[in-house]
Amino acid sequence: MRRTTIAMNDITHHNTLSTLGDFAAYHENLLAAVGDFHEDLHCPVLVGQITNLPSDRNRNDNVRRAQQLAWTESPYARPGAVVYDIFPTDGVHYRDEANMRAFAERWAHAIRASVCGAAASENPKLERAAAVDATTVRLTFDRNLKIETWDGKPGAKALGFSFRDGGVALTDADVVSTLVSGPQVTVTLRTPLPAAARLFYGSGADGQGKATLRDAATGLPVRMIFAEPLR
């Protein structure tokens, strides 16, 4: 059986074809495009996530959230490359050999996982986020993790966090430590959490070029997290 893989992408710049980061419009168009591709080609459609383009956080996150949702909402879409942590050469494109190689490796893993069924090549997924107390959050993922940059340099503290409640946000600057023990991550903050804080991870450029949470075996970054409530 011949299989074809198509990578979906988007831009948020002003032109007549872009949704300009509007979540509802992009989400609707993406699901329709996946359905059309499948009808024409009768094959899985791998939907990758864009990196953080040089515009506002909400527009970028709207597009990346819609892409991630498509993986479970469409019967034909499957996860493509997750690349929020790879720092682009010029803020948009991968041009250096190192980040181009990393980008290619992400797609190789995505194809192994989504087309060939290799579970070891999937990105780690968050299973639970809980506030232990006012300044401690415990995250549980579906596999053992480590802390590294996209090019394999180990880090003492994971970055890429934000905890938001309306206009109030705690960021990496408020994170004192991140203790990784197997699939669990304990995040200690210097400032109490906002009352109804929700967890974001990799939002905007938060994780780009930084030591982030990764699969202990493959080095793949955890999936992006959007507005996860703390139980």
C-alpha cells in the first residue's frame, strides 16, 4: 500500500488567504482541508505545528492549538512534527544545518509514530496537572522525562512555563525549580499561583531555544499545553 504524508502549515501575516490567527476560522478551514486531502488521496494526513512566528502570542497559539486539536478531532489527521522549542535561524525559518537536522528528525519521528504506529516516537503527553499548594504544581506525563535544549544540552531547570488567570501571569522568571522524577515534574514557584490559574507550556516563544521537558529516551519535547486547569 502506498502512503502519502502531507504537512499542513499556516502563516499569520496579512494577505487575502490567511486567517490571521483567528482560531475559529483556521480550525474550521484546517479540518475541511484534512477531509479534502483524505478524500482525494485516501491516506493519513500529518498535521504539524508551526513554530512561533514573529507576531503576537495569541495568534500563534490559536493556530498551533487548532493544529493540535485536529489530531484528535479529525479521523484522518495524525500528529506531525512538534517544533515549538527549536530556535529558528531568523525567527521564522530553519536555515542552519543544526536546526534543519533537528526539524527533519522531528518529522521522522512523527512519521514513525503516526504512519508506522511506533509509540516510542510519540511526543510525551500531559495526563494531569495539580496544584499541591499555593506555590507548588505537580505535572504527570505519560512517560519518563528529562530536561534538555533542542540541540541536546542538559538543563538544571525546565523552562517554557506560564500560569495565567486573566491578565495575571506567572512566567519562567517565577519558577524556582523543576524536579523531574520519572514521568512526574514538580514545579516550585516563588510567587503564589493566581486563584484560577491555568497552565500553558510552550506558548508563544516561551520554549524556543530553552531547556524544556523531553522524552527521556528520544529527546522529543512534550506536547504544547494550552490553558490546562490545575486540579
